Amino acid sequence: MSDVTIQCVECGRSFAWTERDQRFYKERGWGPPKRCEGCRARKKSERESWWARPLIRYSVLAFGLSMALAFALWWYLVSDALAAWLIAVTGVTVLMYVYDKAIAGSSWMRVPERVLLAVAFAGGTLGALAAMQVAHHKTIKESFRKKFWLVVCVQVAVIAAYLYLFVIRPRLAG
């Protein structure tokens, strides 16, 4: 096997398809490339719009679905908007954790840990805990567990401050 010269279908320039690249392509069952390196890079960047970024994609999906579900719950079933939000975001959190566990080890785009932590922080902590235990997801990774328990501690502090400022203190004053 020796180097092969190929003409790019995009720009018309000739480029070398090296022996090493030929072995790489053959191992994967691919045919020869049709575009030079520059045209392939440009084509790839065109495909990778903002939606291709996992952080943005999964954040939009998680919070959009949570808001839509919360609104539907509030409109049809639950009279309290906060309760509707907590139910919705908890359900979406379970789905996100279970989905991420299901695709782990595949070539599919994983849900970023920042998104998993964000949906937990937004009110889905109980869903995250349930999914972590049932699906055995993110239970071993120490760095994730530390961040997750930090989220829980911040939530407990926020809830305690809210209860003190808006429930306990007004009753003590009145």
C-alpha cells in the first residue's frame, strides 16, 4: 500500500491519502475520503451548530420539558405552581439520569454532568436520588457525588432560610 492522491470534490485541490490513513479507514470499513482536510473541517464546523453542544442541547431539553410539563400540571391538575414545578422537574430529572445511564458506554452523546446537577438543583433532587439508587448511576464517581451533595446542602440552606424568613419569623413577630 502506498500513498494515493485524491482530488477534493469541494475545492478541487489534490491531497495525499497516506498509508496510515488508508489503514485507519479500512479498519472502520470506510471508503476513501472525498474532501481534503480543510473542506472536512469546514463541513464539520457547519454541522456543529450551537445545538450540537451537549450542554446547550440537554439544558434546553431538560428545562423546556420541565416548564411545559409544569404548566400542564398547574393548568389541569395541581393548583400550586411551585408544586407543579417540583413534580415536573423531578420527573424530568429521573428521565435524564436513567437516559444517561442507558446510553453510557455507547457512542451516543452523553448528558453532561453539569446538566444533571442543574436539574437536581432546580428542584429535582429527590428524582436524582431515586434514579441514582435504582439505576445505579453516578453512585461511584466521587467527584460527581461531592458536587451532588453540595447541591443538596445548598438546597437545604435555601429552604431553611425561606422557612425562617417567611414562615417562622413572621409568626414569632405576630
